[in-house]
Amino acid sequence: MGFRNIIGRRLGLGLVRRRKPFSTATCDGDGNGNAKSINLYSAINQALHIALETDNRAFVFGEDVSFGGVFRCTTGLADRFGKARVFNTPLCEQGIVGFGIGLAAMGNRAIAEIQFADYIYPAFDQIVNEAAKFRYRSGNQFNCGGLTIRAPYGAVGHGGHYHSQSPEAFFCHVPGIKVVIPRSPRQAKGLLLSCIRDPNPVVFFEPKWLYRLAVEEVPEHDYMLPLSEAEVIRQGSDITLVGWGAQLSVMEQACNEAEKDGISCELIDLKTLLPWDKETVEASVRKTGRVLISHEAPVTGGFGAEISASIVERCFLRLEAPVARVCGLDTPFPLVFEPFYMPTKNKILDAIKATVNY
Amino acid sequence: MNSASCAAKISTQPFSLNPTSPTSHDNPLVFPKPTSFFLGSTRKLRLSSSSKLNLHRRSGTVVAVSDVVKQKKSKSTPSLLITKEEGLELYEDMILGRAFEDMCAQMYYRGKMFGFVHLYNGQEAVSTGFIKLLKQQDSVVSTYRDHVHALSKGVPARAVMSELFGKTTGCCRGQGGSMHMFSREHNLLGGFAFIGEGIPVATGAAFTSKYKREILKEADCDHVTLAFFGDGTCNNGQFFECLNMAALWKLPIVFVVENNLWAIGMSHLRATSDPQIYKKGPAFGMPGIHVDGMDVLKVREVAKEAIGRARRGEGPTLVECETYRFRGHSLADPDELRDPAEKAYYAARDPITALKKYLIENSLASEADLKAIDKKIDEVVEDAVEFADESPVPSRSQLLENVFADPKGFGIGPDGRYRCEDPKFTEGTAHV
């Protein structure tokens, strides 16, 4: 890929040499400085621009990234940072991730893009067997913390079997990696920068439904949001709802409807699924006594099961009703039947009422 | 030599990039001129022997078939490559493919079908050239660009259109959609959205055929499997694994590469260390052939040999068809990256126009015959759309069916009845 070019640019062109102090403590993500209203893919694009700007050993690669990617998340990166740092790979997911692990092991920041989360399975072996265990089995001599894998996930209305899957549960079962899912543009930018700079390999799932639909005020400066901290995005007292990604907007609608019936819902965005913030959820359940978890992935073995089991362990005597899970059905993600498969607002609403009236 | 020149282009690129230029989707790398090495020109391909197609030698000689076909033609002009019936059959199949795909585009933009739809315009010669030589029991494995493979294999246009509309009368009862055409009757094993996923499946199907013949002693079983896939797939591990297995076990399979030079926005020349895919065959011990995929007659000649080889039990073949898709990758692709000169070059080599010219020049068919076929196909496609429109949408209980072997899905509930029959199970307690 022309390593001579990288060195040439570093020394000859006097690129930015400053290194930000990389910590995952909160830098502010609220309105300090200019904020513009942009959508999710633009926010991610900004985050990638900042990541490459602040670290000249950061690379972005994947299928079709150099023209901007099929979702436009990588627009402008190749033009700005050159083809030595932003490049297309051939169609080989296993190779892409394995190659990324190698880059990360040698101290680079490798930001790999998998075009759709549905295609991540060939790379599953590399992620589970290599990325997650690299630091552990080398006794901390090597690590691939610089690896971040980004993949669009989730339903999009017409995706069918292979453009709509939510595979987060598979990855949450792997000690050694982190799994992060943002719910909105401002969260995405901050979380993605934290993931890139986190000294552990991270799988970052982006809700593809929100790429154009979600628009929010996003600060233009460099900021990071903490990992492994859940956020209570709506206060309530009757029931706790836990979710992540695009599903939160559906849950929010259900909460609004439930409010009309006098049910006060507390809504929590997990943000990081692995390792997840048990304390925040537990504190909320101790307050309300009821919990409902919702995700698009099939209900059996979905991440909701882990949350449910943990909460029951910790808050058994406090619970007033069984833990409810409103999730996708146990079928492959359907094409024509998508509206029936999805955990819709009405299904959540019914479950809220059933739980509250238990 | 050519890979070196490509590599040279890539490595000089960063210096010439102007960072302040407006972001555009134009590829900085210039598309090589049409007269370059393997695009349409077979001059540089070495002919190991003159007139015979050396597909029988295990060491895998690469033969420039296009040259051989040309030779054949010039040697004995009165002998034509096809008869009138065959010519009309080929023409009809290609017209069906083209008309169907055009209708798909129309229906998509009218909102009648949805999802990710990938059209085959321009590549008809490959589908027709290969599949029309198959018997019903031969298997075909395709990719997401599978409508025309299904049609060529014999799946009725009505069934394919209904499937695209998501209706119960579709070939997969509406559960598969555009990218997943299956047909047990016609031995079409899919329809794979994931690139490369179909190749191992095809390898397994080919193994069955060989097993039936040699172990189960069904002497008549000489079924062949064709695996179709694109240039991007040739960089994927599954492809190499299967080439190895097929050659190792001498499976009756033909690997057909539809090299249309583009994997969404990734040019084949920039993604592959050696862009000449046919060379990968001999590396695994099978012949590798390159053929002009815009010429149905040439494709058919190569296909005859490759399929014949497989039927005789001589093992697999890798055929690279140089072809082109006239539309974007999918109906959602704005198709801004490809050089208009490149598109024009291939548009001039439209396989349907070429076959039409051949038929008329060699007096195999008249304009009137061909127009009659055009009209017939128009009616078939219109009828398919009407049929699909009028077909019923699948009932909600179908959602849960076919997850497991029990087609009713999910087995028996606590009340002893099939769970999918319980309205509460699909509707939940909520209305959708």
C-alpha cells in the first residue's frame, strides 16, 4: 500500500502531530462550541474524519469505503487522507478483520468496515478466536486494542434476510471484545470516537434505519462519550424499559402512549452491551420494580435474556412482575412479514400494560 | 505485465491526489482503454494447440476459445454454429431475460416490489449460453442477480414475478424475494444474497451427482452443477476452498465467473492481484477458460465443452466470462462510478443485438420471426405482472412456517394444537 507514502506525509508534509489524551472519561458532548443538525451517517463521517486527523496511524478500510461507502459514512476520507490510509479491500470479510487484527497488533488503529452486519459471520472466527483473545494469550505482550469493527445492523424496512439482522447477541458472548450500539447522531459520534480510542477491540453496530432518518444537533468538535455507562433517557417510576439502537425510538413512542394511560415509564439506553452497565439498570429496577427489555433480534438467546437473568439475580425480591421481553420472533428475518416480526410499538405497549397490571 | 502496470497506477496515486478537490465519486484511477489486455481482445492469450480445445488434459491448459471459434468460422463458412431452432431458442431466452428485468425496474419504481433488486441486463449471453444446454435434472446455483438464471432454467416468469412481489404464488411462496429464487422442480438451488455462499453448496450438489453415479450405481446419473458468481467473489476464501475440493474429488461442476468488472463500486482491476481469473483454475488442477461473455455463441461453445467434460466424469472447469451489466449494481445504486466510455463500449456489444445480427446475416431467421418473438415475450411478461398482482399476499401464519422441518413451524403448543394456528401467537395481543 505504499508505506513510503505514509512516512513522506508524516515528515515532509508536517501533518498534525498533536495526540489527544485518550481516555474514555466524558468529554462534553453537549453544546460546547458549534453544533449542527446532521444525520447519523454524517455524524459517523465526522467521527472518522476526526479519528484520522488526530492519529496518523489510523486506517479505514472495507468494501467500497473509498468512494464513500454504500451508506456514505466514509465520504471524503479517501480524498482527504489518501489511498494509503483509506482503502478498499476485496470481498473477504474474514480477511478484512484478520488483516485488521494484524494492523492493530502492530500498534495501528484499524477501523474496519463490514458492509452489513449480516456479512460479519465469516469474520466471526477471527473476532472470537483472535481479536478477543489476543491480549490474553500473549500475556499482554501484544494486543489488538486498536481494532474497531463498524457494521450497519438492524431492520431497514425492506432488507429481508440478509440486510436486516441484529447479531449483537453472538458477540456479547465473547469475553475480550466490547460491543457498542449508538441510538442517535450525537451519541454515535462520541461513542465511535471512544471506541476507536479504547484500548480494546470493539464491534460497533450502527442502526442502518437511522442513517438518514435520525437528525440531531451534533457538536463539531472532538468529543467522546464513556463506554460501559448506560443512560437514563427518560425518567419514570412505574416500569423500566431497557433497549439500544433504533429500537429506542419505538420504545419511546410506546412510553408516550403509556403515559396517556397514566403509566410512568423509565427508559434506559444501554449504549454498551458488553460490558454492560448493570448498576444503572439495577438502580432503576429497584426504583420501579418492573422491567421490560426490547430488541429486534430473535427473543431466544437474544441479549435480553442476559439482562433478564442478571436483573432477576440481583433484584429478585424487588420485582413485582416477571421480566418482559418484547423482541423479534424466532424465525429468520423475514422479507414480506417484517411488520409482523418486529417488536412494534403496540406489542411493547401491550407488554407494558400486562407487566404493570400483573 | 498487466498486474504490474495496474500496481504502478495504484502506488503513484497518493501523490497526484489533490486534497482540496471537491469530493466526487469519480474514480481517480483511469479506466484502462478498451483495447487493453483482456477486455474483449484475446490476442494476448496463448493458444497451446491450434484447433482442439484442450480441456481434457488435467494439467489445465488455458485456451483462448474465442480464437478457436473464430478459426472455426473462417475455415468453413457454410457450417454454422447453431441451427435455426437453437438460434430462436437462444434469442427468445435472452429477450425474456431482458424484458423481464426491464419490467422489474418499472415495477420497483412503482412500488410493487421492494427490497434489494439486482438486475441482469447485459449479461444475458452467459445465462442463456450455459443454462440452455442443461437438462432439467442438472442444478444451477446462482447469486443475488438470479432472476434470469431462474428464467433460463425454466422457472415460469409468473412464479418469478410473484416471488418478487412477495405473493404466495411465488416460487418460494413469497418468503425469499428477489435474491432467493429456488425451484425444486427445475433444480435451481438459489439465490444467495451473500457472495460466495452458493459455491460450496454447488460443490455439495455436484458431489451427490458423482456419488449417485459411482457408489449408488445409478448409471444414468450424469447430472452437472453450474455455479454462477461474480468477479468480486473470486477474492473470497470460499471460492478457493471449493476449487480445491472440486478438483481434488473430480466433481461434475462448472464454475462460471460472470466477470462484469465491478463489485458495487470496486473495480475488479483494483481489487485483485491478478485480474485474469481463469488462471486460477490451473493453479488448482482444472482447466481455466476465458470467453467473451457478450457473445452467446462463443459462450455456448465453451459451455458445451465444459459441461460435456463434467458429464463424462472428467472433473471441474473454471470458465471466466467477460461480461458487463448495463444497469447499476442494484436498483438503489446511482451507478456514478463507471466511466461512460466503458459503458458505451459494452453497450455496443449488446448480446441480443449481436445474436440478432448473426441470425439475420446467416439467414437463420427473418426480422418478422424475431419481432414475433419480441411480441410473444412482451405478452408473457405482461401476463406475469398481472398474475403477480392478482395473487394473494401470504397469510400471517406463514411467517412461522418452515423454520424447522415441520412446515407448520414451532411444533405443538401447550394446548395440543399447532402453535401457528393460534391467532394470538402471530398477532400477539396487539394489532399491527
